[in-house]
Amino acid sequence: MLIRLINKLRALRKHVDKFRIIFILIFVILFGSIAFSYFEKKEILDAVYWVIVTVTTVGYGDFYPETPGGRITFVLVAVGGIGTIAYVIEQLVAFSTKSALKKLFGSGAVKMKKHTIIVGWNTKAEEAIKELRDGNEEFLVVGNELNHAELDAQGIPHISGDATKSETLNRCNIEDAKTMMIPLENDSETIMIALAARKQNPSIKIVATCEAREHVEMMRGAGIDLIISYAEISGRLLAHAVSEPVVVNFIMDATTSVEGFDLKQIKAGKKTKLSDISLSENEKVIALYKGGGFIFDFPADVMLMEGDYLVVIFSSC
């Protein structure tokens, strides 16, 4: 408690010092303007102009003190104002440099909203980012061991830190995030991160990869909404590749939006007919997700209820 109090007092002292500098600068401008206007018999706007030109060391020379009182005012404004304005400029430059360094090394924070937080940097994360960029989705990468130079070169926002810590998640603005993606190879770490994220944002959608089939239930218990088991998916694709390679080609093409065709979902916001849903010429409904299952055989005027989904295939060329 004592350490916390000391830290708060230090932070408060920094703010007090900043306000003190601002107060001194305002006082110098007000005092100099009133005094110069009084001694030199100038309009108040001309006096304000003279003070600002003086403290910024521009010194056009169109106004200058001719009376003893005006010369004394000049000395006071020069001593008090120039030093103060120099300090303010120094603080602004330091703040700008510090912000740039924080962004460069991922030690800052973001103000994104409705964004996707990607935990870790690997091949799976890279592929996911290609899809997110194609869909104009906002995202950032968070992790302990990030290649800052590579991420900066690709223009990828990133936060350096442990994704199981609330401090790191707060810097990712997890409270306003839409989705968290965890494409890690360590299932235990995935579960810990999911628990931490769910505590910070109970409504966030969490999707993750699972390396071991026996960990799927534990991941569900940790609050992960969608679990992608690589063992099952890769096994099925390998089996299809032997006897049905065209099916594998279809799946691979359908899961990338870079070329060929792509899949997307459309959610029914209210009770409506399928025939009333507006689709473009290159879009075609291939499935209806209703009541927790997929329906492939349905009439063109089937009634959609709120919460139903359409699975649409379309050309991405």
C-alpha cells in the first residue's frame, strides 16, 4: 500500500509540474501584454502579438519598447517567457520521440475498437493477417518474442508483452476488441491466454488452434468459442488427397481469398425470405445454417429467422 501511495504521489507531482509550467507561460503572456500595452500605449492585441513574438524569439522588430517601463517588461518577458517556451517545446519533442519509440518496439498502447488481437507471430498468424487485410479488418499482434523490425516493415501494429497479463491485454485495448485469435503450438499457453482474455472481456470471441485432440474439451472449458484441431483437419485432408485430390484443391482454394473463390457468411438480422436477400451476380448460397446445423436442400423462398446464417460462395478474382 505504501509503495502504491508513493507511486501515485510521484505521478501527481509530474502532473503538477506540467500545470505549473503552463501556468507560468500563461502568466507571462498576460502580464507582458498588459504591461506593454500600459507603458507603450498600444492596443491589447498588438501587445499580445508583441509578447508572443518575443517569447518565441522571432523578433520581427515592428514593435519594440521605447519607455523605461516597456524595456523592463521586455526583460521580464524575455527571461520568463523564452525559458518557459523552450521547456514546453522540449517536452513536446520528448513526448513525440517517446511515442515513436514505444510504437517501434511495441511497448505502447493502442486505441483500436472492434479489432482482432492475434497472439504470437508465426506462419499461421501471417496467413490469418493476409485474410484480415483482404477483408479490411483492424488487427494487432501481441507476444513476448516478436520480430519488431519485420512487423514494422510490414506495417503490422504490435504490442510486446505477455498475453496472460492484464497489463498487456489492457494495452491491446481488449475491452473494445471484437476477436482474439490464438494460433499457438502450446495448448497450455493457449488455455491460459484464453482464460485471461475472457476475464478482461467476457463478450470477446476467441478462436484458437489445438495441437492435441485431448485438449479440445479443456479449451472449450476455458471459454474458447471456435477450436481448430490441426491434427483432425490435416489427417482428413491427407486422406482426401489420396483418393479425392480435387476435393482437397477445392478446400484449399475456398479457405483463401487471395485468388480463385472464397466463402463468407451472411447473418439474417430479422425474419425474411431468402429470395429477398440481395446478392451480387458472382455470389451463390450453398448452405443454410439453422438450428445448430447445416441445410443444403432448401427452396429459394425459404423463410429465414433472426440468427440464421447463409453460407455464400463467390469469386475473389
